Amino acid sequence: MSALQGKGIWTLYDDVATAVSKAPEVGAKYIFCKVSNHGVYSPVEAQRALNCVRQNPDLVPVAWSYLYLDDVAAEAECIRLAFQNGFDAFVIDAESHTNLKFEKAKSFVKRVNELGVDKSCIFLCTDPRLDSKLDEIPSLIFAQVCRGGYLPMVYGEILPSNRAQAAVKVMKSAYDQYDRHKSELGYTIPLFPVVASYWDNMGKARMNYEELNRWCAEAASRFPTFVSLYRAGVTAPDAWNAFKEMEVSGSHIEVVTSEDKPKEVEKYVLVQPGGPGYMVFAYDGRDPNAGWKEFIDKSGHITRYRATSSVQTMYAMYTPVLTQAGRYVLEVFIPGTHATTKSAQYHIIHFVDGVAKETISVVNQLQFSDTWVPLGTFELNPQQPDSGRVSLVDLTTDTSVKEIAFSTIRWRPVISGAIGFDAPIGTIEERASTKVWPGDWVDANPYCNKYGLGYHTGADLNLNKPTFDSDKGKPVYAVADGTVTFAAEVPGSWEGLIVIDHGLLPDGTPVFSRYGHVDSILPKAGDVVTRGQKIAQVGYFGLPGKGNFHLHFDISNTSLLRTNPRHWPKFALDEVRRHYVDPRKFITDHRP
């Protein structure tokens, strides 16, 4: 599962059906289902909830459990069983029953680490008053395995005596305290607030529309990518409208159509140093176990590191156990420390027309910090020997000795939307037509055209009918299935910029698409997108009053944009032709 985005609804056994019914109405995608009783997995309740959520294929079931730390083995096993039974993510609810149980918390974390589950799909929900509660609740310990993110309980019961100002004060305090402590927790991403629809801790003093609307508006003002509501069974009928009207910046369900709906991603296959599928080999009689140091990185997995070498002395082999053939995106977690090489070489085995090929993906580890970095998208088949195997060598091109991190690699199956490439703009009907630039869209600055900034690398797509700048805010779509390798604001040049890796063509040629001058970016680096999925809106480029709205769109047939997403060759025409192709011709040749 990719990161939480949009809205979620919490449930407590008997209100799952209510949440499932309300979710499409209020724009929620995730249903949080309690799966334990006093920390022990409840298979009947869990299965009943799962069956209910699965009635709507657009909803994602998330398991949650209230921690007691009375039986750490059973409580850790609860996580494994939830994933095994089909829940996409798990939330640990750590409250007063874990107070001062620091040693038991360490034992619990040790047990979870031994499960071999993807800890980026585990989230921490706890009291937002971190200044005082970190001395009581072992959140710093739990965060070691809750690598998905932090969900503070921003509830009215924290300040029920001042209902008029409670939302402002509690929300501000939660964000301020998270900013002070997120480095201790090991998080770099924003928090995901949980708002409650009641004032007391029993859920009897329920908020009306106006009251809940203050909390939702206060949350929305901070532009979260995910907000959830606790809970379905205690939300007053009129209060649901407040949650419905709240806009969440990361939501993909502003308009529920097939083109906006993201496809689900199956669970990952992971190989970490020291775990199954990981082996180290050394040359010339060297000891493969010498020269290593290790630590637990922010993803909750083991990272080993060593000095780089100007000649290859060893390599580590990562061999996944894949269960089915298909397209996979390969990603490596780059830690924020002990990863200073600029040229880590990952050798990836895949097959093209039945013939084994080795693709080398070079990663500047120094450029990244505590994040998953795509190595590429490949067609893999477990029936083909070594398909998907990755080897990382200690040989680099650094001019001085650096540290190279050997960290966790994951293989993420991609459920394809459809084969082929479409235009990045236009309505569904327009993009399905034979006209490449659909409707009244025109290319105002074609491929290799020479203008004031150099030779153009792609197309500047404009829509000036029925009026000038009619393209303002129009949706921008992924032209094909792929993995986002870059998605961020680049002020002063590109403004909003997105790069997508579409994997390899049948002949082994890599394909990257780039979208410049965009607003309202939806995906983040590492997200898998499908053809026709909305990723942004057309934005403005240029000085006020001197520019215009348009989409810069280009396609690269090399891997340059993976490591240099901002690349601009200026007046080097040979560079343009080496790294870019005519996007109109490319799409014409690769239509669905």
C-alpha cells in the first residue's frame, strides 16, 4: 500500500457498516477496523469487518489495535495476522495503558521486527501532547516500527471547557509539539490528524455540524494529505456534512471517476541485510563479513554500511521470492546517515524477449535521506532464473573514500491500468480519440524548437479556446503506468515538477515522462500511478502578467531524469536529441 492520502473513517466493531455506507458520500477511502480484544487478535470480528469493507472495491481496510503490553507476543502477532488476512495497513493505538512500560515496549518492537512485515504500512496513533506524554507513553520506541507515519488524536475531549477555541488551540499545539519532537520520533513527513466527533471520552457529548466544522476547517487550513474521523458510530447525522465538506490536499477522490481513482498496489516483497534472500560475496580470499557496521534505519529495517572502494572487492546479492509474474517497481531505502556515496551501483537482472539482461541503476545516496528511492520498473517472472535479483557492489566512482549503505530493497507489484501512452491533458473522450494533442489543445513550442531558453525538450501544451488561458487549473494525467521518481516545487524555474519512470520498452529502452509548471501536485516520489490517473493541474509560468498557463511535457529515452529531474540542456541541441524524443511522435507510436 502506498502512503495514506485523502480521508479515513474509524470504527469500533459494530459501526463498520455505517462507515462503509458513509465513505462514498463524504469522500473517504480508508476504513479503520478494530481487530483485537484486549490486545489479542479477534478473527471473527476482523473477518466480519473485512468482508463488510470489501463490499466496496474502492475502499481500503486498515486494521487497528489498542495496546496494553500485557502480552507482547500476542499483540505483535495481531499485526501479522491482520496483514495475513488481507488488511492493507495497521495502526497501533498507544494510550494510557502503555504508560511507563518502556521495557515491555522494547520487547514488543523486537517481536514486530521479527515478523518480517513492511513497517512502512504500520502507523502510530497516540496523544498529541508530546511535550509531556513522551515521558509516559513509549512513543519513541513504538515509532521504530511505525514507519508509515504519526496520527495524533486531536480530540475535543482535550479541551472541552473552551469549545469555541478548542479546535484552534488543540490543533496548533499538536502541530507545534510534533515539529519539536518529530526528529526524535524519526519522522520527516507531516502528521496525519485524527479528529473526533464528540467532546467527552465516552462519545456521548456529540458535536453538531458547526462544532465539527471548526475542527475540520482548522485541520484543512494546515493542508494535510490525510485526515481521519473517529468514529462512525458516534458521529451525529448533521456532523457528517462537516467531514464531507473538508478539502484534503492529498485526496485523489475529489471527483469519483475512473480517471481520478488510483489503483491499488499489492503488498511488497522485501529483502533486508541479514534476512532471507540476502547474501554477501567477496573476492580474492577476502572475508565477506569483515568491514561492516550496522544500525536500524528510519524504515525500521537493518542497514549495513562500509567504505567505498576504487576496485570491486565484494558485492551483496538481494534475491526476492516473487509469487507471480508481472510488472514490479524496485525501490531501495536510503538512510539519512552513513550513505554518502554519489554512485552506488545496483545491478538488476530482468528478461527482455526471454533473454536475460542486466540493468545498472546508479543512485546518488548522498542526495537522499530516509526515503524510498526507485531503481526502476521491470517485467519480472519467477519462472525465469534470477528474475528481479539485485546486486550492489562496493565499487564507486567517488574521488575519495565515502560510506555506502546496503539497505532494504523492496519489489512492489504494479496493477496495470492499461498498456500504452496517452496525452497528459484533455477529457477522457478527447484522449481516446486519434488526435494526439486532443480537442483544442495546441503545442505552442514543439520539440527541438529554438527559442529564448534554448532548444525545447518537448511540448508546451496550451488551451486558449474559448478564451485565453482556458487551460488554467485543467487536470494533468499520467501518460502511462509508472512510478513517480520526483514530485516537488522547484521555485523560479520549473515551479511544480513531476517525473514518472515508465520502465522499459520491449527493446529495453527506458522511458521517463516529465510534467512542468504544474500546480496541486497529488503524488509523491515512490508512488505508483496508472495511465489516465490525475497527478496535478496546469499551472502558470513566467513573471506576473508576462507569462501564461501551460503544461511543459517531455519524454526521455534515457535514465537521466531519474538522477537529474531538473535537467535543462539550454542550447546544446545534441543533448536534447540524446536524452529526449519528440513526445507527439512517441505517443503516436505507442498508443493503447
